Amino acid sequence: MKGWTRGRVRDDARRLAAPLGVAAGLAAAAGYVAAVDPNRPGRYPACPLLRCTGLYCPGCGGLRGLHALTHGDLPGALGANALAVAAYAAFAVFWCVWFTRALRGRGGVSLSPRARHWWGLGAVVLLFTVLRNLPVGAALAP
């Protein structure tokens, strides 16, 4: 009976290692961004596209948004980069499904995006990028 319990604990630990490892890494990264304010100049490298062209890339404001989220400021996070906040939320849902499936012993989450999914995602990112650089989408700019 003891062997079965030990084996089961070992199997549970093995199944949960990947999702918990990812969570630990992301928690460490988010903790660093929470502690080291990206709003203060010189803390992080500047966006090369913004520096060279003056245009906002789809990721501009992502660190400031994460910093705001870690401090409980959802409106500030959305103002910094709404697309990044949506991506953080989508990943959180994905991670919860992954963790739950691993916990129940059903394996990981199989993602098999088709070409139309990649094209759709690309279109959303492109539209977001274009809009945030136009006067009409000034609210999307960081």
C-alpha cells in the first residue's frame, strides 16, 4: 500500500511539474516587473521600433501594463497595452485548463491552431498596431 501511495505522489508530481514550473517562472518575472518600475527611464531597454521610427509596436506598454496589473490597477494596465492585458488573461485561462487537466491525469492541453487562427491573430495584432498609431486610436497608445 505504501508503494502505491508513493508512486501516485511521484506520478502527480511529474504531471504537475511543467505547469507549476511555468507558473513559478512567470511569477518570478511578474514579481521582478512589479518591483522594478518600467515607468522610470533606464530600467528596461527602449523599444527599438519606437526609438527609430516613433511608432508603437504591438508590445509597447506591455511591461507598464504588467506593472500596473501587479499593483491592482486594471484601468492603468488597459491604458498601457490592452492587447497585452487580453493576452495575459488568455494565458491565465489556458494555464488553468492545463493545470486542471494535469491534476486529473488527463495530460496536457493539445493546441492545434489552423492557418485561419494564425491569420486571425495576425489580423488582430496588425489592426491593434495600426489603430494605436493613428489619431483615432490614441486611446490605445501607451
